[in-house]
Amino acid sequence: MSHSMPELIGTKRDGGSLSAEQLEWIIAQYTADQIPDYQISAFLMAVIFRGMTDDELAAWTDAMLHSGDVLDLSSTALPKIDKHSTGGVGDKISIPLAPLVAACGVAIPMMSGRGLGHTGGTLDKLETIPGFKTRLDPEAFTRQLDELGLVLAGQSETLVPADRRIYALRDASGTVPAIPLIASSIMSKKLAEDLDGLVLDVKIGSGAFMKDVASGTALAETMVSIGRSHDTPVVGFLTDMDQPLGREVGNANEMVESIAVLRGEGPPDTTELTMVLGAEMLVLAGVAAGRSDARAQLDAAVRSGAGLDVFARVITAQGGNPAVLEDPTLLPTAAHTHTVTATRGGYVERCDALAVGRSAVRLGAGRQAKEDAIDPGVGITVHAKVGDAVTESDPVATVRYNTEDQLNACLPVLESAWVLSETPQQPVPLILGEVS
Amino acid sequence: MSHSMPELIGTKRDGGSLSAEQLEWIIAQYTADQIPDYQISAFLMAVIFRGMTDDELAAWTDAMLHSGDVLDLSSTALPKIDKHSTGGVGDKISIPLAPLVAACGVAIPMMSGRGLGHTGGTLDKLETIPGFKTRLDPEAFTRQLDELGLVLAGQSETLVPADRRIYALRDASGTVPAIPLIASSIMSKKLAEDLDGLVLDVKIGSGAFMKDVASGTALAETMVSIGRSHDTPVVGFLTDMDQPLGREVGNANEMVESIAVLRGEGPPDTTELTMVLGAEMLVLAGVAAGRSDARAQLDAAVRSGAGLDVFARVITAQGGNPAVLEDPTLLPTAAHTHTVTATRGGYVERCDALAVGRSAVRLGAGRQAKEDAIDPGVGITVHAKVGDAVTESDPVATVRYNTEDQLNACLPVLESAWVLSETPQQPVPLILGEVS
């Protein structure tokens, strides 16, 4: 059936709902270049103000999901579970989490993205491993998942092409911040992975897209609802992103911390979040009786080195050098270090994730625009986190850099991240809520 | 100065205001093809939901006004006043009004549009006069205004190019119905005529864009406010468009009725509205002491034939045959007539302007799309208006048509226009309000 796009825009603009058939028509016609960008951007802006009903959202996501190929992973005998994070600063959880969960008998067909703005991307971090390839053809992807239970790949170009187009248009037309659009973008990509379950990590705070628990809860609930309408169980955690996660920010820095978590030597927050999200994946997969059983299995995979073994095999299968797991000096590094010190004594009241993330972009660890190159060896080690006591001249961060320009661009923003108080400060809770 | 369009869209989307400099930048860059349509359509949709402040609207209108040429009519000694109607069914007021007002010593540099949808356009009606040209170059326009005090022309391509582009984009992107966008579109075109004053006829009812007095008042107030910020006095009238204006709908039909008004032989509502709007133009021009003096001058211009004389000279100057004023059979006509009769006796409770307007489009008197041709000779004469008493088989309308297809397309819609009641009905008031 054919529709008038100005009329459909008008229906949404005036607060009406569109049918599944109308929404499918929009996605199909846009993907086929039969609807101009200026109609879609006006429609998306109307969605920002009017929202979408649950039925609309299910139909819209389904139409995006079927705008291209959908993986068929039915040859994989294991339950297939993935994790998605809405993105933050120092969020390297996917890297230690995936091998540990795979070591417990869950298949993870993980497709990740690159960093943009102050949030890092898993692909950039994985590519610090010499030789590691994130581009796999569909047969190689399926074969590796069957053999190793884990693939760490980039988004396939043939999956969910509608999302790629709509995402680029949203970025250029000021139509990014709308829960239905964010939720359908994430869920269409994840549902195209042919999953049996999904764990979401919705970041909340200055370094995250969602600034407060209420909006994060709304986003998580929306994604859980989309999962339900596709018969895919989804559990969402709301977690803190007001300060950076863990100690390391930057691509090689975060790979070092990820390997430490796999060895049982990671910082407390990175380790704890890996375990919380990983345990939920085991429960969703049905390979653990409950969360405490799941935690015990994951702890065992750390202690036995089973997680490290899976990661070594995945690195080898994807063309990388697994020796980095034993010898982190094989990772890219930077020529110089600079120490940022406390200007006075006190307690850390704030270590602003957004400031640290932005300073890392200025340092060269991230991108302002999609086309930008990154410097994989530069990074920031955070020594003082919320609740820590510092005395004057104590180091609060160490910057690894290659050029003075990098350092000079980074420092003013980085130094603004800390707020010290004269009174003792409580550490911030890591897990802020849960939606299922 | 340079701006990021996604950021400016985001500011408006989130309820902020843009500076005059930012709005001028948007208009200038869009007119110069430096901003893509998809950013402007998203911005316009955000304006639909967030509106514009008075300052924003003044700056936006001013930027549109200066996106191309602006007329310089300083050589015209007389005060320059124009009238604009937001459009309706049977609204031919410009045609008798302009010669009568010009006959009283006011210069009218009138630029009109074509009909689209169920609303008619003055240009289409003028072009029923054999030979009449509505395309004048700027020198001919100025010379005729100086000599005759009246030009009846089409919009110049060089005036307000930004409005032409934005109007087309709004039409295609579902971003038409927003008072700031409607008001700035009208006012930028009218202010480009270098006026000393403007009378607005804001139509209210089923056949108009504005369906109720509240929204019509808001639109009129917005245009009056834009006029104020450009030191141009604007007076707005809210007038009924729930039933067609006058008796005639269709291009030649409306020219016949217009000539009748100039002779003092028009139907009461068309005549009254011509006098009300014309009187206000004389008052704004300062050529009448007040409304009753102005009415007396207009009545005299009818009785003396001075209005008809001005029209004859304008027709001659623009290449047309002024003999139509004496012999309406020189106008285009249609081959056949069909009479629509009352199905029962009663009082007319409703004669729906929208139904009559849509039936006229189906008959060939108007356009569904800009590219469509019109049939200048077809039209509808309305015999029964609200409050009239009819007995069964009384004619309620006469249709002039050329082909059976025209008639068959028209009739079902036309016949649905009348609602009869068993109890006597009051005629609807013509003038619903006034804003200045």
C-alpha cells in the first residue's frame, strides 16, 4: 500500500498513532531511497515531541530489524546472550565480561561500535591488540561462534541498514535525544544478532547520555518492552557514570585494565560491574540456577584462567597476538607521562566523568567526528575517585601522551574534573537500579 | 559568524531562543544552498512545537524579507496600502476592493498567488480576462503604480526567495500548520512590497486554514506584532469562512460577481466585506477621517463608476480586454449547466465552505497539486445560504461544467454541503473580530 509521507508526518505531529503497516512502509521506502531525508528528519522531530506508543515502537523496531540481513545463528547449540552499554567513560566492561561469560558455556555474538565524542568504543579498544581484526564475514562469524562461543566483531554493513541511515540523519538534524529513537536503534541492532536474551547497562550521570535515574529508567523500560514484544528477555541495569568507570581511560589503558579484571586483579568497580552483568547473562542463558551460583561460576572462570584462555583463542582466531595477555608492553603506548596532582588536601567530592572523557578526546584517545583518527597509546590513569582522601601534591591522574599539543589540549579540561571537599565523602553507589 | 545547525536545532528543540544573528544565518545559508533541507525541516518541526518569541519572529521575518530584492516604491507619492486574505472559498474580495480603494487615492502594489487545494487564487481569477498579464517586470510595476495607483500582479521571483523555498519544504514535510511560520511567510512577502499599511482578512471556519476564532486571533495578533516591529501598521479582521463568500465559486464565476460589486450590484456579504476592508485601507492611508467617511468615499466610487474606470485602465495597462466589464460573456464559460435541488423543504443550517471548495476543485476550478491546470470557465453558483428558507426541489446551486467527468466528480461532494433544518436558522455573522 502507498501512503502520503506529509500526511503520516502530520498524523504524528498532531498526536495520532501510526499503524504497523504505515511504519513499515516508512522504513522500507526510506531504505529504498524513496523518501527524502527532509521528510524523515521532520518525522523524527515530531516523534521527539509526541513519542511512540508501545505498539508503534515494536513495529518501528521490527521494521528496522528487517531492513537488511538478520543473523541466523541456529547452528549454535549454546544459548546466545549479549550485553549492551549505552556508553560512558572508561567503560571497558565488554572486554573482560565476554570471555568470562563464554567460559561458562554461553555463546556471545557481540557486535560493537567505535567511540564518538567523550564515550569510548569497544572496537577501538580491541584494535589495540596487534593484528586483531574486527571485520568478519558472516560464515567466519558463525563458524567462530560455534567453535569458541564468542565473536568480538564490528557491526556488519548488511545488518539493519535503516538504523545506520537514520542514526546518521539524527546526528545531523538535531533529532538524537528521544527515548523511542534511542531504544529502537539499540534494540534493532541487538535483535538482529538472533539472541536468546540481552543484558543492558544503562549509564546514568555526567558522562552518560542519560543524566538522571528517571530518564534512564524510562529508556531501560522501553527497551525491555521492545524485547518482550519480540519474545526476547531483556534485563536492564542502571549504573553510575558520574565518575569514570575503573582507573583507566584510553584505548591501550583500558585493554590493560580489562586483562587485569580477567586475572582477578582489576579495580573494585570494574570487577564488580563485570560480575553483576555477567551473572545476569548466565541466569538469562539458563546455565546458572541463580545470581549467586552465576557469580561463583564467573569467579571460578577468573581463578582457573578459563576466561583468559577463551580470550586468547578469540584473539588468535581474529588474527591478533595473544601474547599481549601475558606481556602488556606489546600494546601501543605513548612516549611521555605527566602527573596531575592535587592542588590541596581533602576528600574527592566529584571526579567528573564528562570532563575526563572530554579531556581524553582532546588527548587523542577519542574522536570529535566519525572521520577522525585516534591515537591508541594515549590515555589517562585516574588515581583519586569519589570518597578518596588526598593530601596536597598527591597524584590524582597520570596522562600518557605523545605530543605537547595533546597534553596542552587535555590538561585544562582534565584538571577541572576534580572537586575536593574538606569533609569526608561517601563513595557513590555503582548499581543505581534494575529493570526487567 | 558560523554556527552548527544541529546545535541551533537542538536549542529550539529544547525550548531555548535563537538570536537575531543566528536566525539570519539560517535564512542566509539556506537561501545560498549551504544548509540541507533535512536540517531546515527538522528545525521547522521544532518551531511547530516550541513556537517563536516576538523577537525571534521579527528577526526571522526580517531575514526572509531581505533574502532577495525588496521593492523600492518611494517614487509613488500616494500612501501604499495592501490587503491580504488567508484564503477561502468564493473569496474574490481583492478584485472589486483594489480598484475602489485606488479610486479613492490610495496606491495598491498588490501581489497575489494562485489557488491551491480548496482555496482559490486571485491570479487565476484575473487571468479569466482575455489577454490579462500578471507578470510585470519591476520597472513596469513601478511605472503603473505611479500612473494608475494600482497593480494586480503575481509574486516576483526575485522577492523573498527564502519564503518560496521554505514554503515548498513545509508543504512536503508536514510542517505547514504553525502560526509563526504562517505569519512570517505572509508578512515577509507583504513587507517586501514597501507598504505604509496592511489590512488582513483572517478567514475562520471549515473552508479556511484557521478553524476557530481563538487560533485566528492568535495568527492575526502575531502578524500585527510583526508589522509593529517593522513600523508598518497592520489591522486584522476575523471573518467567516464556514460558508462560501458571496454566490459565485470558480474563476469566471467570481470575476462576474466582482464586476457586480464594482457596479453596486453584488451580493450583500461580498459587498459588505469589500466595504469593511476597503474602509480600513482608506483610514490606514490617512485619506479618510474615519470609517464612516471612508465608507462614504467607497460608496461614491461605486456610484460614480470611478472604481470600474480604474479597473478598466489597469486591465488595459496589463494587456487585457476591458470590454469584459460591460460584457461578461467575453469571459470564459462552460458548455453545460446542472442544477442541484433541495431534497426536502426547510431552512439552511449549514452550507459547508470546505465541501463547496473541494467540489469546485473536482470540477476543475482549482488545483490538487501546483502543476495542475485549471478550467477557467467552470464554477458553482450558490443559491441557498445559511438562514435561507427552501422548499423541496428549489435550486440550491447551479454547476457550470464542460465534461460529464467534471460534473460526476463534483456532485457527490457538492450535494453534501447543505444541511437543512426544520426550524428557522439565523444567518451567520460575517465579521467575527478585529485585531489592531
